[in-house]
Amino acid sequence: MNIDALYDLLELSDDARLRLQHPKLTLQVSIPLRMDNGALQIFQGWRVQYDDTRGPAKGGIRFHPDVTMEEVTQLSYWMTIKCALVDLPFGGGKGGVCVDPKSLSRLELERLSRGYIRAVQDIIGPNRDIPAPDVNTNEVIMGWMADEYAQIVRRKEPAVITGKPVGMGGSLGRVAATGRGALQVLDNWVKRENLKPGDLTVAVQGFGNAGYHFSRLAHAAGYRIVALSDSRGAIHEAGGLDPDAIWEHKQRNRALHGYMYCDHSVSEEKEVTTLSQEELLGLDVDVLVLSALENAVTEDNVAQVRANAILEIANGPVSEAADNTLEKKGIPVLPDVLANAGGVIVSHLEWVQNRCGEYWPEDTVNERLDARLGQAANACFHRAEKQQVSIRSAAYLEALSRITDTMDAQGTQSYFSP
Ligand code: NAD
């Protein structure tokens, strides 16, 4: 169902519709970077605050050569939906820099990260807009950024950025939170469908941070991880793979592709078949997990998909056209705004810990994550059944009704109407 149809179903007011069609604030910046060789390069960056009706904007910063303003804006809209869906007191934002970070030295990367914060400093803050990591940014980069912000405002302000190293006010459990949350959503769905993890096979596209933590926890919970891919290759083992062993190997060898050539470096000494990334998407598995980038499944390749269900850990990995096809075929999709919300839930817990100055054990963080996400997942499944819509549509309906309730409570209608 497209977004207008959802707005119709919700009988969304014209005012709310109009407000949700436009990002509240878009900042484009040029970031000068002194390269190690003395040359100056300029990188384009953005910060978009899509909506702050329910609280300060919240969303990650992406470093990627394909980042555009349109992409950042789309991601910031999805963050708005996601934060409302899991009932966090946040709106949605996103940031990005058009750069290939792997081409930079560590010092260049640090200078760029600090330069980004100097460029967007006026519009971020613990009560205004709180960045976090996304693709190609991690806790080390968040640490540099938080430090740069502290130098600018001349005081410690840890709640300005989440996903920081624990020593700088980061939360225990944040690194694994997205993968853990995705498993929590899958587990809830599996239970509802009267299935058993031990009977289910799983293929994972995108064995990065989120994909790895999901795979390791799912493996421990009894799911059979039969295939994994990264940007350079894919592997398949019908009997099941050990994600920890492969991760350890990948850290040393930088790509899954080399796994099979590794000499006694992993705990299992099985022969592992390699396949193309595209072939992984067409494997006959119970669950296909998409945890790489946007548009992994589109009109062009949706016909190949043979999985019984899809779990979206990446943002927007299934295009709208492909999503419609999957819906017609009756293949359920556990949507991104729900399945990857674990990251922002623990980011919120980090922000709360920073503000109250008290830090919690990992078990406390995980319990709160599981409770919030389990509740949101079941609300989506229940609404999908009740209103006979897809789980994605149900998630949007849940989120949009929360956002527009707040808009209405703020007096939007009377303010805009004559
Ligand atoms: P990451 O950079 O650690 O991992 C991405 C992985 O995808 C890498 O291993 C990369 O090699 C792989 N990849 C890229 N192109 C591929 C292709 N064509 N085929 C197969 N693999 C490919 O990033 P991440 O933090 O794990 O994020 C992954 C996705 O999850 C992103 O879309 C991100 O927006 C989303 N997400 C992440 C978080 C988080 O907390 N990490 C939170 C919410 C959403």
C-alpha cells in the first residue's frame, strides 16, 4: 500500500498530510578537508531534520560515495516513522557525507568527522537533534564527533550523540542492539506463526555490524544460518555456518570471499560453497535477511526471491514495486522501521543515561530493548491481522497515528485552519 493510501486509511487531516510531505529543516554543507599530502578537498554533507513533532530529531550519519540529499531526506522520514512506531520521544533526522571513507587515512577520517560537526553544530544538540552511527560510521567516529562538539560548546555534552564508546558515555549493549532487536522481531513473528527457530533456515545479505550481531544471536537461538554475503562475495553451507567463526576470519581477511581459502583459521573445517551476492537473494530459505543497503530487492530481481519471509534490517532494502509484488505473492516482510529499531531504542537509553548521569548494566539495557520492541512488534502484527493489511502498512499506521495525535494535541488544526 503506498503512503497516500495509508494516509487515506487513517483519515489523516490535510494539515498533517501537508506537514509530513516536507522535511522541517535541510542543511547542506561543504566540508573542507586538509589531506595528508597537504592538498585541500571539499566534501558535500547534509543534515536533515524531517519532523520534530514528538521530540528532538534523531538519526545516524552515513559516510558513503553515493550519499545524496534525496537519500538523506528519505532516511530521515523513515527515522520519523521508526521513532514514533516504538514510541520514543524523538522525531526523525539523518545526516550524510558524500565520501568514500575507505580511501581516507585514519587522520583524514578524523578531520572529516570533526569538520562535519563544526559544519552542523548550530542545528544539533541534546534537545534538538541527536546524531548516531550509520553505514560506514561507528563508535570511534561518534567519539571524535562528541569530543568536537564538547570543544565547541566548551562543556561536556554526551547526550548530543549516541553510539559513543562506553568510556565517553556510550551505553552497554548499543553495538549489538540493531541485530538483537531484529532477532526479537523475528522471534515474535515466529512464535505467532507457530514455527520453531530450530526448523528455520536463514540467509543474510550484508554481514556487517547489524548483520553479524543478528546472525550470531540467531545462530545461538537455534536458527540455521545457511548463507552470508558482504560487498565482495557470498558463501553458502546447507548444514549451517558459524557466524562467529566467519566474523573472526572476515576481520582478519576483510571479505567473506576468502573464507574458503583460509587454512585452519576457523573452528569448523567444512567446505564452504561460494556464490554471487545475487544468487544468495534467490536461495530457497525460510527467512531472507537484508542487512546491506537500500534497494537490494527491486522489480528486476524480485521474481528470483524464493524465501518464505523477509526480515529488513537495512533501511529500504525492498523497493516499493518489489514490496507490492511480495505482498501479492503472500510473502510477509518484517519491515525496516520495525526490524531495525533496536539501534535507536538503545540510542534513546544511552541519551537517558547521559542525561541522568547513571549507567546501567547490559542486562538492564537488553531487557528494556526487548520489552519495547516486543510490544511494538506485537502491536504491528495485531493491527495487520485486524485491518487485513501488510505488516509494513500496519507499522506505518501505528506510527502515523501517534505523530498526528501529537500534532493535533499541539493545536495544529486550529492554527492552520481559517
Ligand atoms: P555496515 O557497513 O557495518 O554493514 C553493511 C554490510 O553490507 C557490509 O558488510 C557490506 O560489505 C555489505 N554489503 C554492501 N553491499 C552489499 C551487497 N551488494 N551485497 C551483500 N553485502 C553488501 O553497516 P551496518 O551498520 O551493519 O548497517 C547495515 C544496514 O542496516 C544499513 O542499511 C543501515 O542503515 C541499517 N541500520 C543499521 C543500524 C545500526 O545500528 N548499525 C541501525 C539501523 C539501521
